[in-house]
Amino acid sequence: MKRALLLSEKGRGQVSPNPLVGAVIVKDGQFIAEGYHQQFGQAHAEVNALLKAGDAAAGATLYVNLEPCSHQGKTGPCTEAILKAGIARVVIGMRDPNPQVDGRGVTFLRSKGISVTESVLEEQCRELNRGFIHAQKTGRPYLSIKIAQTLDGRIATSTGHSKWITAEPSRKMAHQIRAKHDAILVGIGTLLTDDPKLTVRYSPGPSPRRIILDSQLRVPLDAKVLDSGLAQNTLLITTDRASKEKIARIEERGAQVEVFPQDDRGWAALPAVWTLLVERGITSLLIEGGSTVQTECIRNGYAERLYLFVAPKILGSGIDAVGDLGIRNINSALRLGNVKIRRLEEDFLIRADFMFNE
């Protein structure tokens, strides 16, 4: 199962909104074949492994981190392929939360006399596909927030200067985190201040798609996210206040623009944005600022995970990492769970999950 999890990672950036899946075939204690889901719309991991195994699959055990599908989608049911290949036993990491599959794959296999073992390394399997699972259950992307701050909770000086709060090891780790998400989102304030590329450069892995919240479409036409080679995977979320001429000029560069009605603050309503992103195949989203966007996502309970980089520096006055959440009693403070702390030379990385319902 550990090998299946490692294989599944090879599909990152290529298979979403499908889950990451790896498969390993073992017979008489020997590895026979392995495969992974390589591209959205193409063969699933189980089928790729079975094709490599050929006749040797008969009587073998198939390890797969997610329950095999039992319905006709863009490809045929994996359960039928498993049955046809003569697999004797299937070991599954976790059931598929997709209502078209959930338990049906297991039931089918058992009904055909195939032994099924479930929940092997289930926690790791869930962590791997947390975006897929969350989107299936809620219709929203799994939303993580990444903050780099000083010890006193500032993400920039009072003048807006923020490069660099954290040291190089932290920045490399931040790029590893980027590579594990389908898309990265910033507000227009962050873009105007930093003009970031929002790519993965200091770590192996695919660059996520880029989402910019820009209600008035203030993005400069020479912004790095609109450069040749980057614009194609850049999506700007705006409102009907945006100039149609500006929209046309941005789209000429290859970027996409989506126009939403304004809410009472003049923003594009975030629930509608989340729905659009899932429809576009984005199941995991990393928020990298600024403070206004981060605060909004935390206040409304959209955020699931926090990656907090803390540098041993103190600024005093400056821009807060998180703004007013309306909390006036310490007993009402938002709680974090599953806290893990890691030292990155002089900095610290705190990874935790928001516990809104606790």
C-alpha cells in the first residue's frame, strides 16, 4: 500500500478532479506489475497495472489506495477489469466517497468471490486525496491557508514591505506545499504589492493554476501572472464593475476572466467562486494572501488547513496576518487540531487543521 501511495503521486497536477491512485499487483510474495492514474480521462491505476501484468494477474493480489470504480465514466468499470484478469484478492486503502462508487465496488468484487481487505493505511490514503474527498462531500475545494509571519503576527511592515520574512528553507517548503494543490489564490492587493509569479520553482512538482480575486480588474497588463507561458493557467475572478475592454485585453494574453455579480461589499460572492472552481476541476486550493482574503475565509469557515511559517523576528506595528474575526471572548477563539510543528533552520512551520465544529 505504501508503494501504491508513492505511485499515485506521479499523477499530481494531471488527474484532478479525479483522485490520485496507485496500484500494485503481487503474487507469491513477488511484485508482478504496478501502475497509476496518469491523466484525467485516461485509464485508471488498476487497469494500467493489469495491462502490464497480463496473464500473470490471475490468482494475484491487487493493492490500491482507493476503492475500484464500478460504474461507466470516461473509462470502463475497474471492477470488471479486475474480475476479467482473474485477481483473487483486492486490498483497498479507503472507500471512494463518490456516490456512484461508495461501497459498490467492494460489494461487486465480493459478490464475484474476490476477497477484499479494506482500510489499510486509511489515514494516509485520506490525507493524499483530501481535496477530492472534500469536493465530493461539500461541492467546495479543500482550502488551505499559507501564512508567513513574524513572532508578533505581522505579514508585512506598516509600509507593506514583506520580502523576506522567512528564510530560504521556509520558502522552499512553501513551494512544496504549492505543488500539492490544484490552484493557488491571492487577492488583488497581494498581486499589486508583490507581483508574484505564483509558480513552483524551488521544489520538484507541477505549478498550480493561478486564481486572482480582483473585483474591479485592477491587475496591470504587465503583471507576471499574465506573462507568456503563465497567462494560460491564470484565472481572474471579477465583477460586473470590470471594464469590458480590460477583460478583452487580458483574454488576448491567454488568461481567463470570470465575471460574477457583486455582493454587498462589491466582491464576487465566494460560495459561487468555490462552485466554479470545482466545476473547473480544482479540488484543492491554497490561499496565499493577503490578510483580507485570509480573514474572510477563516471568518466564514471555508478554510480547512493552516500552514503557518513563523520567523524569529518582531516588527511591532505592521500588517496583521489575520484581521478581525468578530471574536470578543477568549472562550470563542477558533481552535486548531492535529497540530504538527517542524523546525526549518531558524523558522518554524506549524501545520494544523481548523476545528470550526468543535
